[in-house]
Amino acid sequence: MSKGDKAKRRNGLTYAEAGVDIDAGNLMVEKIKPLVRATRR
């Protein structure tokens, strides 16, 4: 691990390193939009 890598890791994990898939989350939001819209008063 280079010095630059250590500096980046000082603040913790990236989303990807923590197991978060942003693209999958965005896809899920798009898929549930019609269901959420149906609950609008």
C-alpha cells in the first residue's frame, strides 16, 4: 500500500469497500417508484 493509499484510507472505507452497490440502489429506486407513487394522497 502506497503512502497515498494510506492517506485515503484514514477516513474509512469507500461505499464499494463497505459492500454498497450504488447502481443496484439506483435501480431499486427506479423499480419502486410506481409503488411509491400509488401511495400518494
